[in-house]
Amino acid sequence: MSNIVVPELGESVVEARIAKWLKKPGDRVEVGEPIVELETEKIDLEVSAEKSGVLASIARQEGDDVKIGELLAVVDESGAAASAPAPAAEPKPAAKPAAAAAKGSANGSPADDPRATPTARRVAKDHDVNLGNVQGSGSAGRVMKQDVQAAIAPVAAKAANPAPAPVAARPAAVPAGSRGETRVRMTKRRETIARRLVEAQHNAAMLTTFNEVDMTAVMGLRERQKESFKKRHGMNLGIASFFVKASIAALKAFPQLNAEIQGNEIVYKPYFDIGMAVGAEGGLVVPVLRDAEKMAFAGIEKAIREYAQKASDGTLTLEDLAGGTFTITNGGVFGSLLSTPILNPPQVAILGLHKIQERAVPVNGQVVIRPMMYVALSYDHRIVDGREAVQFLVKIKEFIEDPGHLLLES
């Protein structure tokens, strides 16, 4: 017999939720074949069989929360299934609408397409959607949750607006203005986000300071260099890499913002692992640019784009999300003009970027129109004083408004 247990889930992750069993007791499994999907606070992952054989039994059910090392299932390497019967399958509808092109057929497992993300497969299973009929919008045609939902929508609309039934067959009228409620269990990631945001506010002396940055110089540099940069590197030059470089230079000047508190000690870090907050399908994730101080502009831009694509596809790994000494979040991509970012513990500072908007500003005694951005720095006042936080943000402003300084700092 071979036990399948909850594996190591990555830095600071100790618990997961069973999202979906991919095999049932009595099924044949091969080495490396996925057996069960787990949902963690950071990513969804599949646990595979380490030995070939027959899945003899499962120890926990879908929806159960499990911890590292707990037993999930047992594989009988001799090939004999357990004598205990498998849990009875839920009854299926007697028939499916012929017009529902997205629905699965009676043969095979229409919702188990490996091209799809775990979340997409779960939604497909819940709605009996054949993933083979769904066009994927992710990289390499990967089927995303929104693709399945788009396939469901026409069928759901038809079901919600059926042809009028004969008067005698109609049910009793439902009172207008229904106030019915829907309860949906939080995902593991959303539970963790909720808990960590509250903890960040309760366990840190969090304050925020603001400033504004004139983006004229950076936007002018991007415009002048965009053709040659794209020709050399195959991508556009964004603004994120400028703020990553500016942040690293400012962190060197104010190292306590790149530190963390452990007990009664302050741990200063001589390396710069910059987290870039990304809005993913299941909630905010923060992949990390490791040793960002060693990266050129092109390397930063490439890494950010790869992380954004992986977040969209649901393929981020625990390694992508581990660690981080300082975080940058950009609410401007969603249209935010000003916000107060919340700390990403155990980090003690986070930089918030916002929408670039043309505003009238005084320059050399005259009012001119300039592309301006509000920036915000939230910090832990336990180890960062207000003066240092303000000066840090002023440094960011100086580096962005005169990008030539970044060359001297690199």
C-alpha cells in the first residue's frame, strides 16, 4: 500500500482545501498521474500518485480542509481495489437539451480536459459542460474559467426564459420583488486574503503617506525609445520597470523599509525581492521578482509580463509567490486615482501606484498641463518613522521625474 498525503505547500502555507477528486476508489492510477486537486491560499495544485496501482480508498472528501502530511488516499500497488464500495455517485439528469452545444455527451468525461485550468474544470463539471467545445482564451489555447462561463451563459439564458407553458401547467405565481439571498463558501484564497488583511491592520502600526509624481520625463523617454526597445527585446517598455528600479534605489537609501520584524529583532535584508501585486481570477496574488537589483529594464518587463500571463492562466507556482521584501501594487490599471495600500506581512512597506492623469500644475511660475500620478507608501510605524517614509517617497519622486538618476544608481 502507498499513502498519498498533503505535500509541502510552500512558504507559510500550512493548509489546503480539497477542490476535486480526479479519481475514485477502484480506478487505476499510474506514477505521476494527478489524483486530486487542492486549493491553497496562493494557488491551486494537483497531487499525483507516487506509485502505480489501484486507488483503494480516499480519506477526505471534496470541500474538506487538510494540513500538510495528512492522509488523502491509499493506492494498492498490487492492483486490487478495496472491498469497501465507492461513494454513490450523484444522480444525473435524465436528459440534456439537444440545443446546448456546450454540454457534454453521455460518453467520456467532458469536464476533464487537461487544457483547462483547475477552476475551469471545476465550473465545467458543475454545469456539465464539454470542454472540448469551449474555445480557450489563455496562452496556447488554455481554457479559463471565464471561457466556461461564456459557454454556459446562452444555455442559462434559455433556461431562464423558456417558452410559455400551457396555462394549466404553469406553477403558482412567485411574488414580485423577491429578496432571496445566495450563500457561497469563500475560496481558500479569499479566506486567507480576508484574514491577512485584518491581521495586517491589527498587528502593525500602519500609516500611509502620499505624494505626486510628474510622469513627463518617463513618458518622453518611453516614447523616444519604444521602437528600438521593442526591436531589441520584442516587447514594449512599460512604467513598472522604472518604479521597480526607483524603489530599489530608494530602499538602498532607507534599508529599514526592506526589513522585517521577528520577535524583538529587526532583520535587515541586503537583497531586493520585489513583489508585484497582480489581480488574478481567485483574488490578489503577489509574484516576486527575485534579486531584482540584478535585473535590467528588459528583464523586469519580461518577468512582469510572464507573471501576468501565468496569473491569467492559473499556472503560477508556489516558487513564483515565495518570499518578497517589498511590494508594488498598481491600482491605476483599474482606474484608481488614489488609494491606501495595505501591508503584505511580514513586509513593512508597500508602494501604491495609480492612474496617470493630466492635471494643471505650476512649473517655474506658470500653470502647465502635465501627466501626473499620485503615489502612496503604506509603512509599519514600529520600525519606520514618518520622516523616513516621507523621504523614501520623495526619493521615488526624484528618480521618476529625472530617470537619469537611475542610471547612476544601477
